[in-house]
Amino acid sequence: MKVALIGATGFVGSHILNELISRGHHVVALVRNPAKFSPESDLVEVKKADVLNSEEVAAAVEGTDAVISAYNSGWTNPNIYAEYLAGSKSIQEGVKKSGVKRILILGGAGSLEIAPGQQLIDTANFPAEYKPGANAAREYLNILKEEKDLDWTFLSPAIEMHQGTSGIKKGVYRTGLDNPVFDENGRSIISAEDLAVAIVDEIEQSNFIKKRFTAAY
């Protein structure tokens, strides 16, 4: 497949890039500054695009089979809420303009329901520093649910994806929809490497069209 990847230099995006390459997919990596990104694989084509410019996004992804967005405006960015929503909407608009139908968006775990009517972001122990970004991802998921033209998928990672197991690749995981997936120790956790496996599996298999899903051990 020919897959456009937004956020290829990011924490999860770099693992998605490696996973795509390892499976022989051709990758079109959208970056703001191509001079700062020099992938070593011949399977990677670098294109300049600003995610806040839907026309640039459309031109960059045109002709691909699918788009993966691992866009994140930065957890320490004081404007993460507004910029994440603006960037995500622009990416969605750009993909629609390009004629590409398939898009997978990597979102957050904050909107997962840990109890009937209660989402993780609304619990007392949810880290305050992650709330603006998590709230933006939650709002964008609601926007995406109204999208009729694109074959979209929204992936919420495990709750502890950022906290541990980095460097581990098991190649196995379990999936859920709106509720977190917990292991035998009551933890919802996955490595960035295995989250990338789940993402590329979904691009290849299309099990969750027009749905949100989550993946964890």
C-alpha cells in the first residue's frame, strides 16, 4: 500500500513509520521542514505540508491508499487545545479534498468510558497537564462521528501508553471499542511499538470503519 503518514517524527509516529516500512509499505511522510527529516529507507517519500493548511495536506496525500494521522500539537504547548482541533479539522478537510477515503486518526485515551456515563478525563485522578489535549481529542472524536464521506477510524491508545513498556514489541494486543482494555493486573497498557502494530494492522484489515477502538495488552 501507499500510506500517507502525518506526524512521522513524533513519539508514536516514528514507530508507525518503522512498522509500515517493515511490512513493505510505501510511505509518504508529511513534514513541516523536510530538511530536518532524512529517513534511511527508499520506501519513504518526504513531502512538505503544514497540517493547518488543508490545501497543502490535500496535495501531499493525493494518490495514496490511506492516511494515518499521528498529529499532536505538543503536550507542553499552552495552545494545544485550539491547535489540536484546528489541525485535526484541517487534516480531515484536506483528506476529503484529495479524494482519499481511508483515514486513521490516533487520538487520546481520555474519552474512554471507565464506567457507564463516566469518561476517563472526568475522573478525579486524571492528570491536569493532559486535560487540554485530551479534551480536544474528545471533542474531535465527536466531530469525526458526524463524518459521512470518509472511511475513518479513531484509535484511543491504552491509558498507560506513555508511561511504560517502551522498547518492547510483543506483536500481540487486544482491542475494545469505548471501554479500556485491562490486563490481569487491572492495567490498561501498551508500548508505542505495539500500538504501531495495531495501527498498521487496522490500515491493512479495516476492522473498525467509522468506529473508535482501543488497543492494549
